[in-house]
Amino acid sequence: MMFQSSKTLGLAFYILLGVSVLQGNLAMAQPLTSGNVTEANMVADQYMQALIMGDTEIVRSLLVDDELARKSSMLSNPAYSGFLQRLYSNARFQILNTGLSGDDKVIVDVLVTYASHETVKFRLWFRNAKNSGMRIFSESKLP
């Protein structure tokens, strides 16, 4: 009888463990919401302000995956901060468009107007990074 009780408890433990893992995976796979879009807009604004200030640590903290790898050596260069400050001095940023892309990505299109009045459009791709919230995983220049 004691053996069967241990066996039953062990089986119950593994069933509960499986249900917990399944629920955790389902929670991570839930589609993004308008709240995620709002958060992505806030992070885009924070990113742009960090570029203006030349704050490479904040820029680094807002990037993940390939985008972080692509910019890592520049962000580690002590002279890059001054370059950013000169490049974005008196620049203005405007969010043109924000939307969901599929169930797991947010796109934010940004217009940058430099002090010279030259304009450039960028697309920032966001995903929900584990324990960090919305983060930029790709950035590209738009035509």
C-alpha cells in the first residue's frame, strides 16, 4: 500500500509539473496587445533620447539579438558616444506609425530630422524580451 501511495504521489507530481510547464509556454505565446504597442513607443522614445545624449549604455540596454550583436563593437568604442552626440545634435524625432506584426512583434516607424533639415526614416522592430519588456531586435532604414 505504501508503495502505491508513493507511486501515485510521484505521478501526481509529474502531471502537475507538466501542466505548469504547459501553462508557462502558453502564457509566453500569447499575442501582443495595444499595451505592448504603447510600451514599444515609449522604448522608441527612450532610444532616440539616448542617441541624442550619446548614452551608449542605455542604447545597449534597449537592443537584443542580432541588433545588439551588430552594434556591440560600436557601442564599446569610447568615441562613439561623442559621434552620436554630434550626429543627433538638435535632431528631432517623430513616430510616424506603430503597429503589430504577427502575434509577437511591434513595428515603429520613426522620422529623424537632423539639424541640417535632412530627414531619414527608420523602422524599429520590437519583441518582448524575457524579463526586459519590449526591446529592439532589428533596425533598418526605410526608403
